[in-house]
Amino acid sequence: MTVEGIFGDMDDLDVLILLLKEKNGKRFLPIGIDEAAAGYILMLMHDVKNEQPFIYDLLLRAYDECGSGIKFVVINRIKNMMLYANLVLDANGATKTVEARPTDVIALALKRGVAIYAEEEVLREAANKKTEHKSVTDIPDVFKDVINNLGPQIDELDKPK
């Protein structure tokens, strides 16, 4: 999966969507994201450096100190329209799995440059059993209202017109 961007309504920053897209496909996976995680991911996407470390940076340093590394992340299930994800670690040669919010594992994956996966079942359920999408506007009805009411991509708001 690749991060297509973060979209939101500038009148209501509580409504932000992180949009993932299949790397070699046409399906999308919209994920609600909070403002702090969105800010961190946008900084990573645009190679913006911050003098103060974020909690994600602290967590990664702790993993490093313990001899652990991130192998990959996977959005592995959806229940009652809530997504769940796993952070898959290499802990001194042993594979360990930690459940976390999808937006948190995506932030960590982007920081470390590791793969982001989504289970086929999650993509199918999120797509309401549709198999392909031609565009963001062709996302299943369950997400259309949110997507259709979003403003411009957050990181494009400061670009000159």
C-alpha cells in the first residue's frame, strides 16, 4: 500500500482522512486520522525536519536500543468499521507482533521506509465487496459522504494559487 495523501475539511480538522492505495492496484483504503498523526506523516512525506522528537521518534529509538527493528506493518482486520493493525518487529531474530492503531503503524512504517500491507479481507470489506476503484470518487458508499465533503489535500493548502 502507498500513502496517497491526507485529506480534510479545513473548517473541521477533526475530520481527516489518510488515504492508502494499492501499490499495484486500484483499490483505496480510507482511514480516519487524528491531527497529531496527520501532522507527523505530512512532515515525513515532505521531508520536513522537526527539532523536537515526536512520540513516534521516541518509540523508534526505544526499539533500536532494545535491538528491535520494524519488518513491516499490516492492517489486518476490520470490525464494526474500525480498522486494526499490527506492527511486525524483528526482536533479536524473533518475530514479534504488536497491535496498534493503523495510523500509528503507518507513521512508523513511513519513518523507517518499510512496507505497509493490508489484508485482502480488509480491502474487500472496506470496498463493500467491490474489487476495483477507478478514482477516489468511486470509493464505496460507506466512505463517499466523508470523501465527497473533504476539502483539498491538506499539504496543498499552502501552495500558491
